[in-house]
Amino acid sequence: MGYDLYAVIGEGEALSAAARELSAVRPTSMGQGLALLPMTDALFDAVTDGGGERVLGFWRLPGGFERTLAAWSAGGPVAYVEAEYFGGVGEQRAAVWDGGALVLGPLHLEEGQPFGPAGSPLSQALRRLGVVASAGEDEFSAVGLGRHRHRDAWTG
């Protein structure tokens, strides 16, 4: 089975307020007060400035959107995350903006690399957003990112 995720994650109220200017998609509530804004084709088209190829090393971060994320982070930290897995093999990327600046990353875990002592890029980003994992789980599980296997399922 596959898993793919391309999304902005942030505090629910702040992300909802920031996304109101965008009619392309609405945030979906997650655990621990966070919300997820999936990078759908409609959102990509709405926020891209048409520039930038693989901005900050991400696959699907629209050109110029990193400036929007920096602006949104004035209301609290926001992360942009990407994960793509099939059959247990894949890659992750993550970055976090806070107070208008990039404060974590971009982090990248390539196919075949083990998680480091700090955990996966997604877990590190979620931890920077304030997620607390219980014993025996990571931040990814703590907020329910495994709830949907594909990014489009988050829009429903």
C-alpha cells in the first residue's frame, strides 16, 4: 500500500484564519489542536507565483509559497511536510516557519535512510509545532497522520 502527503500543518485556529483568503481548500482538524491544509492541485494553482523548481528541495511546494508560509507563521508556527511511501519504502521532507522565519529545516530523509535519533522529518516538524507523543508512539501517530493514506482523502 502507498502513502502520500503534501500539506501545511499548523495550529487549527491560526491556520483556518490564514487559509480564509484561499477558496481552494479548507483545513481539516487533526489531533492536539492542529489542522492540516492539503496541497491539492487547486491550492497549488491558487498560491504559486509560477517560479521555483523544487523550492527548498521539496517536490510540491509552489514557487513563492514559502513567503506565504513565513507570513502565516506570524500567528504561530506552521510546517510544510511531504511524505511518499510505497511498500514501506519512501522519502520525507519537512520545514517549519515561526515568527516569519524558517526555524527548522528543510529536513529530508531519502529512500533507504533510517530515522535519526531525533526521529523522522515529519515527527521533528510536528514536535516543533508542540505535538507531544505518548510512550510507544511518535508524533506522526499522536496527531493521526496515518488516518488517511492519500492527500486527497484529507479534503473530504
